[in-house]
Amino acid sequence: MRSTEIASDEPTRLADIVAPMFSDQSGWTRQLRDGVKVELLAGADAQDDCAVFGVDGPMEIVLGSDYVRGPKFQLYELGHLSNYDIGYYLAMANLSDIAAMGALPIALLTVIRYPRSLPDVDFTALMEGIRDACSQVGAPNVGGDIGSAERIILSASAMGIVERGRSLLRTGARPGDRLCVTGPTGIAASAQRYFGGSGTDREKLPTAKEESLLSAWRRPQALVRHGRCLSTSGLVTSCQDTSDGLKAGVQSLAAASGVGFVVEESALPVADIVAEVAQLTGGDLTSVILGDSVDFQLVFTVTADGVPRLSKSFADAGLQLTEIGYATEEHAVCLRRADGRDEDLPGVPWRHAT
Amino acid sequence: MRSTEIASDEPTRLADIVAPMFSDQSGWTRQLRDGVKVELLAGADAQDDCAVFGVDGPMEIVLGSDYVRGPKFQLYELGHLSNYDIGYYLAMANLSDIAAMGALPIALLTVIRYPRSLPDVDFTALMEGIRDACSQVGAPNVGGDIGSAERIILSASAMGIVERGRSLLRTGARPGDRLCVTGPTGIAASAQRYFGGSGTDREKLPTAKEESLLSAWRRPQALVRHGRCLSTSGLVTSCQDTSDGLKAGVQSLAAASGVGFVVEESALPVADIVAEVAQLTGGDLTSVILGDSVDFQLVFTVTADGVPRLSKSFADAGLQLTEIGYATEEHAVCLRRADGRDEDLPGVPWRHAT
């Protein structure tokens, strides 16, 4: 292959092309004429869910963007998701990045392009999905860009505010910190396995269970209350959402913080529906839980002595967290099986699909 | 046509579907636990270049998003624009929205999706175009989203800061205010007329002139210095960029401010190259100047007695402005021809093309 034809995959491009272009960006500052200052606390080089800016005053601003495949979701193509659903998803996927920073979302900006032939009813449904997701977290959709394209294209940005010094970054986990997750993962992937699988003669689940699988795609929730609880606690040392899967999340906290993790298999929260679909489809349960499932849970680290206090404040707020492991000095990330053996984390690693 | 098949155009959708969904949004506030407050000063209902937030402290934050057709630009398809060029354009189109608010850009977030087969050299060129445009205005590209899609998809968001109370909105023009523009318009449209036209047996321009036409697409400039001069002057009552064309800009200032405008044909700045291409292609010069040409100039209103002071501060900074008309109580927008006749503004009205 000639060098001009090489097309690297995404992680390679991020590492080899994008990262060098934006190295040493954090720390950049800019001033208005009267001395008002803004500082980039975490830029592209931080590779966090959002960029973080410190501004004069008592808060930081976080800002992130996510493109959503939407009409290219397999479950949309199969007719299981509506235009309302992909609008809702677009908003929540972006708002989840704000939640993962421990911030309060204050704005969503949406880019909605569509073929001229898209009927008004479908366009309206899309916008209503966005509107309702925004209402759900209490942040306004403040505009963006609408217009035509050859197919539906969905992208958005979200902005949030957080108390000065309280943004939750991926860096900051230290050996001994406890690794926690806000809830079970693998549900979104199980929905794809169940509805998108080829085994059509396979046993069918009751409608209520099918609906619970689809709700991971139809009504994903940005965990803003969880994120706020984490950031205001002062006990959390690193955080991100599981939009690339739990394995990818843990690996990324490890890489950014310069630590390793032991993940206890027996401690992983398991949703009944995930276990049921794994059995039905002959999949390995732990791989599904850790793999590239877009569940928008938060995975984070807490100082060892902070866990009881954080658990209490979560319980007081009616929220849940599960301790699933701990950070190590050794940089490897491993799964401790029930019998005590340590293995590499199973599950599909993160490679964004087309 | 059944009602479920109706597919309205974009202005109709904005007016009938989007606007009612986001009415009365401006004024929304949100607080962090310790009382830190943020207020949405101009939301989607304001239909400005950006949304504007007031935060505790001495500044306002502006935020906007623009999708860019990029690979669907006719001049890209014809081979006149490179991947570097459309990356540069993406950044500048978004940064121009910040300039139009009178703000200092502090961040660009980019969404870059591409077919897996896109060679690294092309991807790199795209990113370098973005990087260089950001350097040009001194704002960092703080991240966003990269990944695959079936074709190149380019979208971005930009954020800026401006002194409290100084954001330049589209509302605020009052009868008697002077209408001004920062420079000649119609160059981008002339490039399309010249290179995209069907008359291949037409006279060819010298290479230097062809290059100057293409530079409107290859190196558009966000007029940040102009915008800052306008906002800090305290003399400007409304502003927007001419990314939808000068006519659309004037009409939109009129609609948002509840005024009309008289545009003096003889006062319109004319670039030699625009006149030359209009003659070569048999087009009406004034229609080209006013029509849907993406030139990223700023069109704005100034208090009548403020014009001399603003002109001086522009001249001191080595910048230019041209007075092209004035605001009227009557809501109509008209062109005053050299012979004194008033007509509707000529030129293609804004309808985003596919």
C-alpha cells in the first residue's frame, strides 16, 4: 500500500495525528481588555468527555460535542426506533458528557440536517424528542443549525457549569482508590444482540422485557443528579461515562491517571435482562457487561475512606453506586475472576462502528 | 398530498415548528448549590448567530454551532478546494458567528466524521486546516468528535466571551440608526458563478484573479477584530454576519429589531472582481452583492451620531466600514436606486441549499 493510501483506524488517528496537533493546549489563557481572564483547564490534549474552562468568578464551564449515528443505528433501520427516539438520544448522549464532568447542563446546541423530502411530521418528532430530553434534565436547547443534507445527520454540543475546582476529570485516580459504577451496563448491547441477531428462530422474550431492552436506546438518561452528587462530594478522583463501554471507560481512567485497576467479576452489577439475553444468545455475560455497550452509566474512582460517605449521600438522594474494584500502582487493568485468577478484561474494545 | 407527506422548506420549519417549541426561552436561569447563577440572555427564540449566557462575573458567554456542507461544496466537487480548505472553512464559519456577537472566541469544538477509506493524509490535511484557522484567530480547538461515517461530515461549535452587556444581538436597531457593512459582499457567489457556471467557452480571468475568487472559499476570515471593535464601542445597536448573504442579513436585522431599512445602491461596496465576474457571466451586479453569498462580513447598525467615532476607531485599527443605508420606522426593507426609485431588495433570498 502506498503511504498516501494508508487509512488508520480511529484510536490510531487520535494518537498519531490528532494528539500531537493539540498537545500542551491546557493552560492556554485569554483576556478581555479589562483584564477579565479565561483559562483552558482541560483541552483536547486531556481527552476528557468535555473541555473545561476556568473563568473569572466562582465556576468552571464544560463543553463537549457528540455526533450520533441516529438513522444508522441498526435498531432504527430495523424499525425499533422512531425519529422521536433518535432526537431524544442525540440530546441525552451529549448531556451525558456534561453529567460525566459533574456539571449542571445549561445548554444544548443541535445540528439537524435532513433530506428535503423528510416529512414535517418526522422533523417535528425529531425536534420533540430533543425538546423532551432537554426538559428531562432541565437544560434548554438554545439553537444550532437546521437545514438540508442528503440524509438525516445529527450532531450536538452541550455546555455545563460546575463549582470552581470541582470538574470531574479522567486524571486523578490514585492507587488504592475504589472503582465504582452507577448501575448495570450491557443493556444497550443486549438490545442489539436480541433484536439485531440473526437467529430468528430463537425464543422470544415477553413484550415487557423487549420494551425494557429497547428503553436503553429509546430513553437513555444522562445521569446529571449522580454526577452532581459526585462532584460536590469532593471525594471523587476521576470519572467518565460508559458511552464507549465499561471496559473502555476503565481503561481510559487507567491511561489518563497513570494507574491500573483490578475489576472484581463478582462485584459487577448485572441486570436480569442482560443475563437473560446472554443465555438466550449464547454470549459470555461478563464480556457483554464490559464490552462496547452505550449505557451512559458513570464509572469513577473514590478515595478509599470516602466510599461510606459517598454511598450515604447517594442513598439519601435515592441513587445507587456499586464498588467494582480498586486502582493499583501497576499499570495493567485486569479482571479478577470468582476463583481468584486475574485475566485481561474481556469484551469488545472500543472501535467506533460506522 | 397527504398531511403526513408535507415537507416544508427550512424557513417555514423554523417559523412553524421550531420557533413555537422554543418560544419564551430567553430569561431562563439556573443556579448551582451555592447560589452561583447563570441566565440565558438570548436563546433559540432570539434566532441570533449565537446563544448568549450571563454568568456570575464580568462577562457573557456566547455559543453557536454550524454544519458545513464541505465535501458537498460545488467548488470542492470540481476540485478547486482541498480537504485542508474545507477544514479551514469549517472553523472560520463557526468562529464568524462568535465575531458577529462581538465576542472573543475561546474555543472551537469540531465534529469530523469520514469514511473508513479516507487516507490519513487527507484526514491530516482536514485537521491542519482547522488547526491553522484556529491559530489565525487565537482560539484553541478543544476537541469534539472524530469517527467514521459513510462520507465526510463536518460540523462544529464555537464559544466566546464578551464583556457583560456588550453582546451584539440582532435586536436593537432603532429608526435613524445607520446601516453599515465591514466590506464588499458577493465574492463567494462570484466564485461559484465563475467556476461552477456552464459557459465553458467564456473568457478566462488571469490566474491571480481566479485565486482571489477562490480565496473567499479557501481562506474565509472570521472578523473577530472588527466584532470586538463594534462591541467595545458601545455604539452598535445590532449586528450579524453575512453568511446567508447581505440581503438576508439586512432582512433579519429588520425582522428582529422591528424596523425597516433603506439600502442605498450607490453606497454598496463593490469588489472589482465581483463586477468583473458579473459582466463576464451576464449577471446583475446588485443582485450578486445582495444575494446568498457566504462572505462572512459583518452587517450592523450604529447610532447616527456614533458613526464618526466608530469610523475613527476602525481607521485607527486599520479596519474599514461602509455606511450603506439607515433604519426606518416603516417595516419594509428597500433598495434606493441611483435615480431615487425605491424597490424591493434584489438577490436570491436565503434558502439553504443541499
